[in-house]
Amino acid sequence: MEGGSSDAPISAASHQAANAPPPPPLYSLPPSLFMPEDILFCVDIGPESLAEMRVSGPKGRGVTRLDAIKQALLLFAHSKLNMCTDHRFSFSSLGKSFSWVKREFSNDIKSVTEAVRYLTVPEAPVEGADITKLFELANFEARRSHAQGRLFRVVLVYCRSSVPPKHRWPVNQKTFTMDVVYLHDKPGPDNCPQKVYDTLVDAVEHVSQYEGYVFEIGQGMTRVLFRHVCVLLAHPTQRCMQDDFDVPKTIVKRAPPGGGEGIQSDDSMIIST
């Protein structure tokens, strides 16, 4: 028959397709027990935290880095508690060294708001930045959190363009996860943001129990700060490597109708390569 000769190849192809192994998943998350987080925010209160962002507040008033950081922390807390009300937060500041703002961990948003308002820049000059005490207290608090079946995380917000933070901490103690948000000036003869950034990356790799993220904002864009803080909502046990993370996508301006290449937006510029 005219159609008989084609039945065998079609049947064989169908049989092969039916028996072909399924394609591997793009990403799989091993099953694990969900652990609510205790998150310690440590905010830099050096003089550079008073530098203005590229946005104006009400009536044209300038918005400082610290103003934007406070807004970002409240955004984070509200969003995190909407996901799970068992998460808790505490707050500290970094001058020359670490100091508590609110040590007791809480999931009460009024308490969180009050603690954020207490973050201020001192009038006395701040020299140096030692985060050894931050690591010591984070290690102590992390052991208490683990005993309660909770995960401990430190989120450091750093604002200095010419002062790399220092620490003395053994590499074999990794009891907490650490993230960093780094706001800095553009590179110039009087600063070294690349050196500071590299130091922050090294610190995260040195102490972090799970994958820690390091984000930087060098253009003074508040939307970039908020975008990075939203990414930090990701639970440390459910993260991919930062090098493999490409969400949200970088926004690039479209090419003009006459042709030519798109122009990279200000908020997509980074220091490191």
C-alpha cells in the first residue's frame, strides 16, 4: 500500500520519543526544613552616609544615603513579614566599631520602625571601621538562634569609599550568613571604592555559612538600592550562586530608530568586572 511504507519509520520515531529520558531540570532545590530568620542589620553611620542620592525628597529637599537606607530597611521588613511573620529583626550601627541600636529581635513592625529612626550620624568624626565585634556578636547570637531552630543572617550596609573595613576573625567559624549593600562615590584620586568592594567580598566569603550576596550602588540611584534590597529577601538556604543570578534584568535603553547600539543605563554600571 502507498501509506504502508511510512508506518514503520513513524512508529519507530514515536517509540524512541516515548522512551527518551526527560530533560534535566534547569534548577532543583533539595528538600530541607524551612528555618525562619533572625536578621541583624548593621548600618554604617560614618560621615559618607550623609552624601546625597540622585533624587529629591518633598519640596526639593535632598535625600541622603542614610534616608534612603532607612526607607529600604522598612521596605525589606514589611516585605519579609508579609512572606512569613516568624522572621525577626535587630539593628546595629557601625562607626569606628560596632554598637547596638536594638539588640532584642522582634517581628513587630512598630518596634522595627522605631529602631530604624534611631539610626543617626554622630557629630564626632568617625575614623576606621572594625567589624570584628560585629562578627563576634553575630556568632554568639547565631548559636542562640540555631538552638531555637532559626537561621541567623547579617546584612551590612556600608557607605565609605576610601576606608576598607577590617576584622580579625578565624576562617573556620561560619555560623551565620552575611550580605552586603555597598553605597559609594565614583572612583577618584581621593578614594578607592574598588579596594573597599574587594575587601567586602573577601569578608563575606570568609564568614558566610550560606551563599552571601554583595551588591554595590555607585551612581546614587535609590531605585537600584531598593532593587538590591528586594533581592536580599531571598532565604539563604534557597539561593543560587550570585554569579548565576540574573534577576532582575539590567535595563538598557533601546536603540534609536535610525540604528545604533543601545545605551547602558546609569543603574547598570558596576565597579568590578
